[in-house]
Amino acid sequence: MTDEAADPRVEAAAEPAEPAGPVALGVVRTPTGHAGVDAHLARLADADHLAADGHVEVYEDVHRGLREALTALDAPPVPGPYENRS
């Protein structure tokens, strides 16, 4: 009997490894103080439990929401009901 046959590491290497499941990256999300932006950033945690091919949908959703929040900052303020009198 050879040393390789008695070594369990050789047998383990011959068996195919099972693919690992999704693992959270552990990225810390610091609150911005803007509730809408923080809600979109919190949505990124949904990607932690998905396979890599599912990340795209979450990232696109977050990107869309953040873009809308930034666009809203550039919009002129809407006058109140009594501010638009002639």
C-alpha cells in the first residue's frame, strides 16, 4: 500500500466539491440621515441572500431609487396651497 492511498487528503481532493451557497459580504452601511436614501441602501442587504445572478435585479432597483432621490433634489419646490396666490 502506498502513502497516497492511506492519505485521506488525496481521497478528498478526488471528490468534486459542492458549490458554496450565497454568503453575506458583511459590508457596513453607514446611515446618511436621509430616510429615502437609507431605505434604498438597506435594500442592498437583499442581495446577501441571493446567488450572484440575482444581484443585478437588486442593484438596478437600488440604483433607480437613488437616481430618483437625486433627481428630486434638483426639482423646484412645490408651492403650498396658499403660496400661489395672485
